[in-house]
Amino acid sequence: MITDARAAIIAVAYLISAVLFIFGLKRLSSPATARHGNRIAILAMTIAVVATLLDRSITWKPLNIAIIVVGTVIGAALGVYFARTVQMTAMPQMVALFNGMGGGTAAFVSVAEFIRFSEEASSIGAGEALSVSAGTAIGALSLTGSLIAFGKLQELISGRPIRFPGMSALNAILFIVILALGAVVVGFDGGDLFVWLLLAVAMVLGVLVVLPIGGADMPVVIALLNSFTGIAAALTGFVVHNQILVVAGALVGASGGFLTVLMSHAMNRPLSNVLFGAFGAASSAGAKVGEAKPIRETTPEDAAVVMAYANEVIIVPGYGLAVAQAQHQIRELADELEKRGVTVKYAIHPVAGRMPGHMNVLLAEANVPYDQLFEMDQINNEFAHADVALVVGANDVVNPAARTDPSSPIYGMPILNVDQARTIIVLKRSMRPGFAGIENELFHDPKTVMLFGDAKESLTKLTNAVKAA
């Protein structure tokens, strides 16, 4: 009777958690409700963890209790530490690590469950063997792929595509080997050795799949690996017969997959091209050097006068804003402009930064009002009526070559129509190209003026100049 009651409590708790996860995910779709959605998801996960600890399959021996407590304390401490200390510029790297840890956990749990099945039963059901094989392969690929993505984002590895002769053929062979090992495990009662081999080969494939992908595609890669981690977690849920793990994994897998499609669409490139096209491989060496073309420089005082007497200013943030950690300075500048009656809006490109939503999170940290943030499709038509477009650290997502130059590697990618504004002010450290490694035609537009220097310092000078204007 007690066992039945416990099972009922766990089932109800899992149902509540699943519903909360769905509502939390829905709330994450808007910057205005994202924090609330995150809190709902935290509550859902807390309920799920507590309910799982009530499962009668957990043997409450002193050693098991110690392992659970120590693991929980260490994990919580590391989570709190990194959440509070990691700079916003490094948030994509942390997300990549989270993806990898999730995928790795799913893979190793699947392997451990397979070993347990082998020890407790003479044979394993085809369904369980399939879940183990798929969960192990996808989780292992997500683990090493995410680690390589982390290395590229952290600049421990070159952000340029890394290739070697025969790489594509080797990847194809490894993929076939994974399928063959999975078939042995599922259809021929393969032993522990085949599962370990499956894990190892998938880890190698994860490295080789991400190495040839350039830094410009990292937002798409992170979204894809996030989807892989969710799928691996769902498959592991089938292995361990945990309903909430299946539901949560399915939600992550589906949302990550949908986001991957949206990101690819935002770059006007099929996912196959992202994975196998080595975008960013083109060297800037063959392009014309930016300084060889005419540019117009400005001073903070001159730029401030233009903005102070404008009716509408559209701010376009990019990764350079994150590098300079200048989100608070951009908010201060916007506040000063609004005091003078200037309408200020922020234009957010889907692939600005190094992960999906990077700019939204960055600006939210500086308490930029959510109703001032506009997605590309919402604001692109307004550039033609804007007096000033202020570009801070953005590059490829504002390059008119995407519309005008069929030979450009970013041709066809939807961009922000910054070149249609009456005046364009670009804050940049130098004329160095962006991730795509190509010249930005916007910098040589007759309507464009360049303000060189660190974005934080430049924005501070602009703010002071606006006050004095």
C-alpha cells in the first residue's frame, strides 16, 4: 500500500513538473517574461529531483546517500559560482559546456544501465538496447562536439574551420561504424565491449564534425548540440524508465531543433551547409583591405551632436559590445538621448553574438526596457526613417554585401537594413573583418562615420558629449 502511494505521488509530481516545464519554456519566448519562465523551470526541476529521490529503486544505504549529497553539493556550488562569476562575454562558452555535460551524462548513464542490464538479465530487450545505443551515440557526440565549440569560443582553438584531406570520408566511415555497432548491440546482443566502442567512436566523430565549422556558425552549432543533448536525455529516460526525463529531454530536443532551423533560416543557409560548408573558410587575404577604401572618421563630440538632435536612433549591438562589457554604458547613452526627447530602439539580429539570444541577455543585464528590443523582421523597415543608426560591435549582420554581392560568402543572408538610415555611426576597435573574414561595405558608405576605440570608452565619451550638447 505504501509502495502504491509512493508511486502515485511520484507520478503526480512528474506530471506537475512536466506542465511547469512547458509553461516555463513558453515564458522564455519573450524577454519580458524570460526571468519568470526561468523561475518556473527551476521549480519544475526541483520537484522532479525530489520526486526522483522518493523512487523505491534507490537503495538508501549510507554510501549511496553520501554520493548523492556530495554530488548535489559540488554541482550546486559550481553552478552558483560560474553563474555569478562568468562574464557575459563568456556566456556562450558556458552554454556549450552545459550542453556537453548534459550529453556526456546521458551517454555514460546509458552505458552504465546497459552494463546493469547485462549483469541482471540474460538478454536485453530490443527497445532498451536501441535506446542505449542511440542515447550513447548522440550524447557522446554532443559531449565532444560541445567541448570543441567551447574551445573555439574561448579561442583555445582557432575559430577558423579546421580541415585535413579525407576528413569528410573519415566522418562518413565513422558514422557507418556507429550504425554497425548499434546494429550489433540491438540485433545481435552485443556485449559491453561494443557499447564502449560505440561511445568512443561517437566521441571522435563529435570532434571531427565541429572542427571544420567556423566561428560565424557557432550560434547554429550551439543550438544543434543543445537539441542533441535533449534527445540523448530523452533516450536515457527510456532506458532508466523515468518519465520526466523523457518529457524534459523531448522539450529540449524539440526546442533546440526548432531554434536550429530558425537560426539557419536567419543566415539563409541550409543546415547541411552549416555543418559541411565550412562557412568562414574564406580568407580575408583575398579581399580588399579596408584601409585602402575611403572611410570617414568622427569624434565623440560630433557624433553626439547628430544623435542629440535626432528624432529616432536605432542601436545595433554586436559581439563587440559584449567583448567591451559596455552594455551599461549603452543604456546610459540611451537614457540621456531619451531625456532629450529622442526615440531609442534596439535592433537585434538572430545571429548577433555567439549564441542564440546573446544580445537580449546582455542588454537585459543592463536593465534595458524589453519594449525597446526589436527583432530583425520587426524593425528592418524603420531604418529608412531613422535619423541615426548606431552600430556597436556588429559586423557581418549589417554588411550590405549580403544583398548586393553574389560572390560574397554571406550573400543571401538576411541582414539589418542599417545602410538605409540617414546617418550611420559605427563604433569599432579597428577595420578588422568579422567572423566571415570579409570586408564590410557599410564602413565605406558615404553616410557612415567611424568612431574607433574601445566601445565602453567611446560610449562613455558619447554620453558625456550628449549631456554637454
